[in-house]
Amino acid sequence: MTVKEIFELRKQGRVEEAYEAIRPMYASHKGKYTTLAMFWTASDILKKRLKEKRTAEAMSIFEALLRVLPNIDDKDGRAHDAIMGHALRLGQEAPGFSTLKFVGKMGVENLIEADWRSIMPTPKEGEPQDKRQFPLPSMAQRLLTQSFKEVRRQPTTDNALMVMPLLTEAIRRQPRNKNNQRFMAFIYGIMGEREKAVAIYRQLLGKYHDSWLYAELSALIDDPAQKAALLCQAITNQRQPQFRVGYHLRLAQLLADRDPSRAAYELQQCIAIRTAQGHPLTREIQALQERLKAVAPASPEAQRVFYRRMAQKYGERR
């Protein structure tokens, strides 16, 4: 079989056949066209394996593609784009894949200008032609966002340093981007530069009222009253109950000694949300539940008044 016939198989959608045909050819001869055929057929199989939920195989193929990429004549950047797209999808669909490590290994210097351009979404089939389309974040920005999720799960100095080159370039290009500023504040917190982190969060809260901004700032504040005020703001600015669970728990823990009835109310809300979602109670929640079992919770109205009063106090301090 020739390389031309293998590409014909790809066009016909016979990707498994194309992949099996090119592998022995590439093993014996790594020429320009066999290398191209190897890259694109393997790329097809990676997508197929992800659809089949065979993520371990998809990750192995991706590592092979990274080894092949430097040997490709990629003047049009299509192979580079494919690698970036695969990394994004693997980060979303393959639990064992680390976008953060990919970004660190690739290096910001190897990104191309197209990686930083916003992407216009392709209209879905059946959508009206005049439907307004909003640009998606650039590929680099989306990889940064996925990397940041990993940093949040494991907020270590090593991970902060790994993401810093990409974040620094993103801020250079979009200094007013809210998410990038938030990422930098979080990184400053990890690196122990608390004053810089607090300054960024307070600046952001002068314009935005996202619940996570209040919650992340509260983690950097030592004063219990201000910390409580920030958590109250996080709760009142989050409409989706499932995202309030952690805020209720943190506020309950903070108030347990100072104001047990309000702590009992917050714990009650935390437990109610988790139960409604079918999630078991963690040991942390159970321990606090045992500690407050004899305490009558504050009323919902009393707690709403408390939220308003605390928000007013925080507003004066900000």
C-alpha cells in the first residue's frame, strides 16, 4: 500500500485501517510523507480512542505524536494546531492527563501567534445564519484555564512556577483580563506574597462580585470578622446551591466558637445541599455536626440580616 492510498482511507473514514497500514511503513522508513501519514492517522486514532473512553491509549498516542511533531514540515501550522487541540481535549476528558505538565514541557516560547487569537465558534447545524456568535478564548488562554484548575487542586510552589511563564505572557497580552488577574492573585498567595494577592482581589471586587473572588480573598485574610464578611458575600453572590456548599462549611467552622447558632444554620445549609445532591457527609462535616448537635440554628431571616450587616462592614473596609 502507498502513502497516497493511506490518505485515501482517511478520507473514507477508515481510520483504523489507515493507522494499521502506516505503522509498519513508518517503522522501516521515516520519510517526509510517511511521517505525515503517521502523524495524521495517529491523530485520527487519538480522537477515536477518546470517543471510546480509552483514555490511556489516547494519552500514549499523544506522547508518540509529540515525538513525531519535530520531524514534520509544518509550515501551515496544522500539526501544531492538532497537538494543541489534543492537549485541550485530553485535559478535559482524560483524568490522568496533566495540562499543566504539558504547558510546562512545551514552553511558552513554542506557542505561535495563532495560539493567542480568539476563536469564532462554528455555527451548529440547524442554527439560524444570523445568530450572534461570541468569540471563544484563545487556545493558549483555554490551556491556561485548565492548568489553573490543576494548580487550585494542588497549590504547590512547583506548580505555581510551572504555570507562571504562560500566565505572565497572558497578562502581558491581556493585562485587564479578569481571569488572568485572578490567576495571578492566586499564584501570589501560593508564593507567600499575600499583600500583592490581596491588592489584586480587592481591585477586582471593586468591579465584579463573583462569589469565588470573595471566597479566595477570605482565605488570605486573618481577621475573623472580615473573613466571615467575605464568606457571607460569597454565599449571597452564588445562586447555584452546589457551589455554596464549601462556603457554608467554612463559615460554620469560623463561627462555631464565636456564634454557635449561626454556625449551626450554616452547617444545616451545607448538609441540606449535599443530601439533596445525593452526596455523603464528609468526616469534617460529621465532626462539626457532632460538635453543634445541641445548638439550635439561627432562623433564615436572622441569618439574612447577618449577611447584610456583614456585607456593609466589609464594604466600609474595602
